[in-house]
Amino acid sequence: MKPRRTNQERSATTQAAILDATIEQLAEHGYGRTTTVEVAERAGVSRGALVHHFSTRSDLVLAALEYLCERRLEELEAGIARLSATATAARPSAFVDLMWSTFEGPLFTAQLELWMAARADADLFERLYPLERGFGKRLSELCTEALGDGAGPFYELTKHLMRGMAVERLLKSDERERNDVLARWKVMATTTVPSATRQRRRS
């Protein structure tokens, strides 16, 4: 027989189901339709159970954003660990692929929904901004770990390029142009971070 789960384990499972449902709801239907009622139905829990864990809608969506950021960082950290086995000269190109992989799924779409909502919601903006700052700082650190101290400008350019392409994808489904841009940026990456490459070769 399987051991009975503790109350803490059951609570953690319920919270994860609610947060996953919130992210899915944000990505599929937008911030306006991400209500506690809709999320509870999608998660398969009662609204009372949802409110027990997240008393307000703002608490819910911000907890979901934090959860979302943690998931994206976990993906990136695992990818950066794999980059350590990649030849130094190939790392900038591999880093581009790794970054783009985190912009392709529903996680970025849900994040974008919250950014847009925060423009007109001062309370949401005040609570959202520190989370985004912390997330961006960790991304920059991961780039430095992968490519060296000279990679900061390359990271910033890559981040803004991919945000733009990810937003464009919401309206334009044809991937050919984006794939071409990514291929060109990977070629340019080998000259965009020369100092980082030299640093890695000396280490």
C-alpha cells in the first residue's frame, strides 16, 4: 500500500494544480478572464479551496508569476549546466537556442499578460516589478556563468530580440522569418561576445 500523504503534501499538490491552471488560463484567455472561478474550475478544486490558499485574485496571479519564473529559471539553469560540456566557441549559439526555448511556450505568454495588466493597475505593478527585476538579474547571472563576464551586452540584445519575436508570434504564426533571424543572430553571436570567448579559453 502507498503511504498516506501528509496534509502538507496534499496542500502543496493543490497549490501546484491551482498555479498551473492560472498560468494556462492567463496564456489561453488573458488576464481579464483569469478569475478565481475560472481557475478553480480548470484546476478541479472548489472555489473555497482556492481562496483558502490565495485569498485575492492579485495574490493568485502574483503567486502564479513567481511560480512561473521559478519554472523558467529551472529550465534555464538545467540548460546552462549542459552548456558546460559544449565547446567554448559554440556556446553563444547554444545559449541563443536555450533562451529562445523559454519564449516558445505558454509561460512567456502568461507573463506578458501580467505585464500588460500592470500598466493600468498600480497595485499589481508595485508587486510585479520586484519579481521581474529578480528574474532578470538571475537571467543575466546565468548568461555570465555560460559565457563569461563580457557577455552582458549580448544577453541584453538577445533578451530584447526574443521578446519582440515572441510578441510578434501572437499575431503571425509563420515561423520562417523568425527562424531566419535566429540563425543570423547565432552567427553574429560568435563576434558579439569575443571577450567572453577569450576569457573562457584562458580558464
